[in-house]
Amino acid sequence: MDQVIAFVVGLVISAVILLIVDRLDLGLKVGGFRNAIVAAVVIALVAAFVDWVFVWVLQVALPGGLLGFLVWLIVAAVVLVIAARLVPGFSTKGYRGALIAALAIAVLSWVAQLVLPSYGTPVG
């Protein structure tokens, strides 16, 4: 039961972060809370798939530090672009908009993890 609650809370927090980035007009349009929830699920699924491809299929070890951050930022922008094609009402202003939105999402997620220590920890 705790895992379900943690999943739902994480999903709602992710959706709120997407809505905040939408309100900041940084290159991402969500289209409401329902779309934000659906987009958060799709982003998580696409990101998990991309991670699986990198780690298990291609066996690529991504670097850490600043270079690793930049690589994952680019990957996150690509994930946003893919999610925008899959979720009606969710869109990015091109790749540049997705990159800026990915950076904003990263910062807001970091702040959420500071304020809510249980956010971002793996369930299970």
C-alpha cells in the first residue's frame, strides 16, 4: 500500500512540476492537470525505455559530473519531444524549447527532492 501511495504522490508532484514549467512559458505546453498526469506517466515510461536501451542493449556507461549532466539533459529533452508526440495537448516549442524545459524540470525536481525527501526515491 505504501508503494502505491508513494507512486501516486510522485506522479502528482511530477505533474505539478510540468504545470509550473508550463506557466513559466519555457518551451513546454501541458494543457491542464489531466494532460500533466498522462504526460508524467509517458515521460517516465519513455525515460525508462531510453535508460534500458543505453544500459542493457547498447551497454553504454554514461559519464558522471558535468559531462554526464549535459548528456542526460540532452536525453531528457529528447524524451520530452517524444512524449509531446504521444500525448495530445502536450507540446514543446521545438528542440530548443524541450532543452530549456528539461533544464527547468531538472531544477524543480531537485528542489522538490530537497523539500520532500521521499520524492525521487525508488519505490520498493
